[in-house]
Amino acid sequence: MKYLPLILRNVFRNKVRSIFTGISIAISLFPLMLLYAFLDLQDDMASSTAQYNRVAVLHEGGLAGQLPIAYVDRVRRQPGVKDAIPLSWFGGNYREEKTQFAQFATDPKVFFEIYPEYACPPDQIAAWQSDKTGCLVGSVIAENKGWKIGDKIPLQGNIYPVDLELTVRGIYDGPDTADRSWLVFHFDYFDESLKEARTPNSGNAGIIMLRTESASKMSPVMQSIESAFASSDAPVKPMTEKEFGASFLEMMGNVRGFIRMTATAIVIALICVAANTMAMAVRERTREIALFKAIGFNRNTILGMFLAESIAIGLLGGLIGGIGTKFLFSLIDLSSVDPGLGMFYVPWRTALWGVALAAAIGLFSGLIPAWRAANVSVIEGLRKVV
Amino acid sequence: MSDYHDAVVQLLDVTKGFRRDKIEIPVLTNTTLHIPRGDFVAVMGPSGSGKSTLLNLCAGLDRPTTGQVIVNGQNLGQLSEAGLSKWRSQNLGFVFQMYNLMPVLTALENVELPLLLTPLSRSERRKHAAAALRIVGLEDRADHYPRQLSGGQEQRVSIARALANDPVLLLADEPTGNLDAHSAEEVLELMQSLNEQFGTTVVMVTHDPKAARSAKRLLHLEKGTFVQADIEALEASR
Ligand SMILES: Nc1ncnc2c1ncn2[C@@H]1O[C@H](COP(=O)(O)OP(=O)(O)OP(=O)(O)O)[C@@H](O)[C@H]1O
Ligand SMILES: [Mg+2]
């Protein structure tokens, strides 16, 4: 600790070099942090939803398959099931916008039974339930689109040859980990519109989301549902909400492996950059190091001082890159890029992980230069320059 | 001989050479030397005669090819590298010709440097360092960085650093080599008064006969051995 002032002075003696090294660490950390924040958020969502004991029931063929709406009642009657709703993806276009957001036809009477963590004033819930063309929107998407209660929302069908005209009756909120970018509306309105248009696709529940009475009931419920529909026209595949979330990631290929590979490449490159900085510092200070040794500093102390210097440079980059990324993303509104990103933020966990990673980069980049410094020959060092 | 037992530096039959392309270049040959406690020795000799090598041996920075070096009763050959580091920090003070100070540290912090190796607390270290700066007359420059000091002042800060840990032996390698006459005078007076007031044993390598005059004794190093030389005669021969 008593060496700290000396170490810090040395970090900043060649300000330009240290700062450039720090900044290159910070800048490279930035995309890494984003990737890891994305993964961490997925994990957070998955683990925070676990407490609600939700199970998603899909067509055996996956998301593209259709589940008859009558299945919802049959699922609801299975022992251990508390309640169930359809979640039928509409996939319409809002005005001239090209990007889509989540729009589900569901059962307004049961919706909050399934998603108890979603909060909405009771009068708004009642208004939504009693208006067949009413819809409920998440706070994130509402803010992004500037929607208020009473606003009309026209949706042009893409998958289905029908257009819907919805009215915002309620805005729901929820914890950070809850998806607050959905628009949900009456399944009945959706289905009647389809029947009017005489399409063969009416009566499609999409997926069924259910809640079990307790955590221990989850796997028996999944088993009994699977066998109950096994010999029907549309066999089903139940999975926990967590598995369901993970299956989306899998659709993007081995995202995690890819992210890790990218991260490793970036980290190795950074270690080389920082090692070069430290090697230059050692070379320049050969005489000083010799002096330190002549005065009586031993090699371990010198090794420690240079390692600490190198870690300090890493930390400098880590603090700018890690904490900086966190605050940068709390300032900019990503939902203007894509409404799905509206809930994106960099958790503290990820930010601190970035800082620690940068410190580790500092440590590893300092190993060889510090070892060289510790082994400077006093006699050679003192003969130099003079 | 009483000073035999109270010798601070003893070289016993020391031979030192450097190997260069398989050829051994002898620097010191079968040299025996005693420097008694409280002595102030000036070492002169032509360039390349081995003056710096002698200091390195006394400091345990280098080891003799054969023979023994005993400083303040410690046979340096018996110490490990780490042991030598520790021993240096407790027994030695160093002053070099130039580039002596850490540029990132103030005068006071430079003087404090060797004290970091002691168990002293921060405030005690500061107090000791300030006292050492006062001895060299630079207490008003405590917060100055080396680049803000003149060459002579830098050298005085080096001396303050060398004496901060209260060394038994002060080794100086051409401490006035880079200074103008006036600054050199100041530095020499300072070393003289350290030697007289605190009884610190001083071994100073110099090329300057005038500098050598401030010493009590002059050793001349030539062709691998020491010759006791007379300072007055040296003066007269000029
Ligand atoms: N590390 C070394 N490797 C090889 N030769 C060395 C080494 N150190 C010293 N020498 C040789 O030993 C001899 C004595 O060197 P030293 O530095 O002790 O001389 P010096 O008397 O201090 O000279 P100067 O007055 O120029 O400082 C020289 O010939 C030098 O080249
Ligand atoms: Mg020399």
C-alpha cells in the first residue's frame, strides 16, 4: 500500500501512452459488455420468471404449428394447472413502420392470473376486459410510441388477411426483468375478424401459457399434458418458460459460443497492446529500476510494483469501459432503434465483470514486462546512460 | 592494529575480472584493502581501472571472482540476492554521478524512498526524510520535482536520500562529475560534514583532484591494485 503513490505516479508519467492504452481497453470492452449484458439479461429474465411456475405449450412442430383454441380449456382442466391463456402472435404492421413488436391475442379475463408480476391499475384492467377491441400495452412500448389511454392503434395483418383497429385501454408495468413491450388484445376480437374474412386459420391459439399450482407440479403437469395430446391431430410440446426463452437464443445459432470466441479474441489482442505499453515502460526505466535495486528494493517488490502499474492501467480502461458503458446505455434510448431493445440495460453485474476483466488484462499483460524489470541487472542498468 | 578490527570495508585477496569472448579481463587482482570506521577515502585512477567495480563489490551488487568482501562485519558472499537487498537497505547509502532521482517523485518523496523498506510509519518516514533534507539544506525544496532542481541541488537530495536510513557506509561514484565548481564544493562540504558529524564512512570515486582533497585519505587504483597516495603530492604534481 505504501507503494501506491509511486505506482500511480508511474501510471500517469507518460499520460498519453497510458491513456491511449486505457482507452483502447475501454473501447474494446464496449461491444463485449453489450454482448454480455444481453446474455446476462436473458439469464435474469429466465431466472426471475422461474418463481411464477409458467409452462409454455407449443405445437410439436414448434412455433409455426397451430394449436386449436379448444386446447386452452383442456389444458386448464389438467390436474395441477392453475390457469391457462392463449398467446397468438398477430405480427401486424403499425402504420408505416417496418419494425414489428410483440402483438398477442389472449384472454383478458385470465391474463393477469398468468402474469401476476405485471402491474396495472384495476380501472384500466376493467376497461380493457369490457372493450372487445381494447388492448393493453406495456409501459416500454407505450413510451416508445407515445401511446396514451384512448389512442387508436391500427394494425395491418401480415400473416392474416385482416386489419385490426384497437384502442389502448390500459398500460401495464412490471419489474425490470418483465417484458414490457407487448401489446395484448382480445382473442375473441381476433378470431371473429378471421372468421369474417373466411380464412381457414381461425381458432389458432398460437401457444398456450399456463401456470401450475406450485413449482413441484411443473414436471408432472408437463408430462400429463404431453401424453394427453399425444394421439391427437396436434401433438404438443410443453416446456418451462425458461426453456422456452432459451429456445429463442438457440434459434440464433450457438450465440453464446460465438460471443465467447469473440470475447477471447478481443481480450488476447488487448493483452498484447497493454503488454507493449508496459514493455516500453520497463525499457525506458532500466536505470531507475537499477537504482531501486541498489537502494535495496528486492526483485519481488519490483515485480509487484510493475504488475500493479499494469493492473492500474487495465483498471483505468475497465472503469471507463465498464461503468461508462452502463451509464451510456442508461442515457440513450435504444427503443428508437428497435422497440424490442427498449428494455435493454447493462446490469451492474456485467459492468463490474467488465472492470474485473480489464484488471485481469492488465495483470496478464504485465507478467512478462514485470518479470523483465525484476531481473534487470543493477550493474548493467547503472552503466547505461551515464 | 585496532582499525583492522573496526574496518567497515575489508577486501581479502579479492580478484575480479570480466569475461569477454572467452577472454578474462582482469580488473582487480589479489587486492586486500581495509577501510576503517569513520574514514573518508577518495579513490582515483584512470578510466577503466576498476573504480566503479570496487564500489559494486563493496555494495554487494557484484561478486568477486575469488576472495572475500566483508562490510560492517558481514561477509557479503554468504548472503543471497534477497539477503543482499535487505542488507543494502539497512547499511548502505548510494550517490551516483547523475540521473540519481526518480523523476516522478518530489525531493521529499525521493528521500523517503529507502525508508519504504523499513517498518516506519508514514508520518515517521516523512519526519526522517524532512530531517535528512534539512541536513542538506533543502527543506524549502521538499515539494519540488527533480526537473525543478539544479544539478547541485539534485545531488544534495541524493545525499539526503543516501543518509535517510542512517547508513554505515556511503558509496559515491563521481558525485561531482557533472557539477559546476560551486555546486561541487557544496556537495563535497556536505559529505565532509556527514563524515565528521555522524562518523559515516565514505568511499568516494572521483576524477577531480580538488574533490579528492576533501577526503582524509586517497587511494590510487592502477593496474589492478591500490596504491596509497599522498593528496598533497598529487596537488604538487599538477
Ligand atoms: N559488466 C561488465 N562486463 C564486462 N566488462 C566490464 C563490466 N563492468 C566493467 N567492465 C570492465 O571492467 C573495467 C573496469 O570498469 P569500471 O567501470 O570499474 O571502471 P572505472 O574505473 O569506474 O572507469 P570510469 O572512470 O570510466 O568510470 C573496464 O575495462 C570495463 O570495461
Ligand atoms: Mg566508473
